[in-house]
Amino acid sequence: MPKAVALYSGGLDSTLAILVMQRHGVDVTAVTFMNHFGCDISDKSSCSKDPFAASVKFGFQVKLAHLSDKFLEIVKNPKYGHGKNMNPCVDCRILMLKEAKEFMKIIGADFLITGEVLGQRPMSQRRDCFPMIDKASDVKDLVVRPLCGKLLPVTIPEETGLIKREMLLNFNGRSRRPQMSLAEELGLTEYPAPAGGCLLTEPNYSFKLRELLDHNSDPEYKDINFLRVGRHFRYSPECKIIIGRNKDENEAIKSLSDSDDYIFSVIGYGSPSAVILGKATDDAIAFAASLCARYSDAKKLPEATVLVTKGDACYNLIVQPASDDVLEQYRIEKKKTVISNV
């Protein structure tokens, strides 16, 4: 029986690619490469659907591997550049294929599978990109793309008779209708929305990440994880303040913080949680307290009492809630472009 390793995101395309190969007798083991910029599979609320429900229903194994430092390096310095935002799509694909090839060797698989569709993504799924990416990954002619394989050159698995070309499909372009029809045919009824996935394609997240890297070229993963949470304010090159926007983010701030971080909340009123990341001077602490008060139910009062906590120690700080001008000056946020009609 032919054996293959599939790059698996849990999305519609990668799932369909596996099911097409299974339908024709290929033993597929899926590998999911995690990083700090994707759906957090340990937090079901951060994913639109359970990304691995299909593996249970259709009986294929999913192995998890974290790319961690390797992925962060290509985000900072991608050889083939970023997409519209901070997404290093070509470098990302090369890295995953290289890692998948090593896993292929370990389990004795014959070839690799991806769910890519010709013409679906402008940066990495063009006809000229596929051979370049495969060559750079040292997997030339070993990658089968079942959803569009009929439109691509013959691969080694086809030449050697491991699979037949008529097994492959000819999907092309950005429309999802062919995939949705195939999903219905194969009994795949639940899958994530196509727009979900990589945070590096989101303008606001990418803006915050770029701002972080401008001030710290070697951030800790704690700093990266905090990019998902809250409103961000840059007080100084060494100091940033994050304010929760709802109960879940308030809890996330507390769970991501260390014992030596300063945590803020307003006493006696509905209040967000706030945290200082970086150098916490007395002025920075007072500023963070004023921001916390501004986003609390005490924002219209002349003064508010803020509880400042660090580890087991705590004290109260009386501050004036920050003004809108201050928020505008310090907030890290991608500004909307205003087009004048004049």
C-alpha cells in the first residue's frame, strides 16, 4: 500500500486532499506544524471548528510538531519576502515541506501531500511557485497536490505507479464551490471557515507584530503570545501596556503574566485587567493605572483608585483616567487611511 505524509491544517483543502488519497488506497499520516501565529488548538474558543474532528471521523493519524524558533526567524527575515502583511508564505511552505520530508523518512513514507489549489493564493500557489518551492525544499517531484494535480506536471509517485493520474483533480482559482461539492460527496460536513488561520495575514495583528520587532528584534514568546490579547500602548521603547477588552482577555492577561509583572484593576468599578511588559518605572506604572481607569466604569470620574499587584504584593494608586488624546497618542493600532474628496 502506498504511504504518504500530508501537510494538515485541519482546514477544508488539506482535509479533502487526504480523503481523496484515502479513497484510492493511500495510507496517509497527517502532520500539523504549529507556530505562535496560528489557531491555538489547545483553546477551542480560538478556532472556528475542532481542527482535528475529521481525523477521528475518517480514520487518519495526526502528528503535531511545533516549528517555534525556526518559524519566528522566517517571519523576521523571510528570504522570499512578506505578503501583504507579515505573512512569509513562500518561506513558510518551504520550511514545512523540509520538516515533512524528514518525517517522511522516519516513517518510511513514499511521498508528500498538500491541499494546495492552483491559483488560490497569489503569493505561494501560482504555477511558477510550486516547482520553485519544491526545489528549495529538496522535495522535487515528491509532492502530490491532489486537488489540482491534473493541471500540474507528473510526479514521481505517478511515474512509479504508486498513484494514478486519474485519481487527481483539476481545481483551479479562488472559488470554494468545487471543494464544498467534493466535501458533500465525501461526507465531510464540518470544517473551519476558509478565512480563518494565520494571524500574519491580519493587518492589525501584523502591525502590532512589526511594531514589537521594531523595538525588540529578539522578543520572548511571552511577548508574541500577548499580541493576541487586548489593546496595546507603547509608553517607551522598553515598555508596553496591554489593556483587556473583555472577561476572556482579562483572564488571558492574568494567565500569560509572570509573577514579577505589574497587574492593574480599578477598585469598586467594572474594570479591565492591565499589564506592563518591559521596564516598569514609576511613571510607567502611573500611566498604566490611568489607562486602566480610562477603560473602566470609573472613566468619567475625576479620580479612580487602581489596585496594583506584583506577585504577592499590592498597593492602591489614585489616578486620573487618561484622556482620549492620550489614548490616540500612545495606542499601537493600524490607522485607517482617510481618502479626501477635495
